Amino acid sequence: MADLKNPKVIYFKGVLFLVAGVLASAGLLVEAFSWKIVLLLAIAVWSFCRCYYFVFYVIEHYVDDGQKYAGLWDFIKRRALTKHG
């Protein structure tokens, strides 16, 4: 698969991720609404966002200076290879 380079398509992909997240969250809340569920869902979303930021910003800029990762799977594979090989 070729790299995505068209800015409009990249923005569209980001909007699709946002819509998918909103729909999934709304589905969970419709299924079982409580303030506890709202809080736990908000903490989970925030935590995953911070984890993503950590992998793609902190590690690229402060740990593996200049190392770029194509995604989480690429990050895991490279870390496993450098650790064991």
C-alpha cells in the first residue's frame, strides 16, 4: 500500500477516526449509561491518547532521536528486534 500524501484524504481519515470514536462512545453510553461509565470511558480515551503521544512524540524526539515509526505495530516490532537481535 502506498503512503498517504493527499492532505484532503489525510484530514478525511482523521475525521473518520473522530466519527468512529464518537459513535462507539455513544453506543456504549446508550447501552449502559451511568456517570461511572462516562468517567471510565473518558479516562480510557485520555490514557490511550497519552500513550499514542508517548510512542510517537516522546520516543521519537527524546529516546530514539531521528527514529521514525509507521505505527504501533512497527514500533513494537523494532523494539523487539533491537532488544533480542
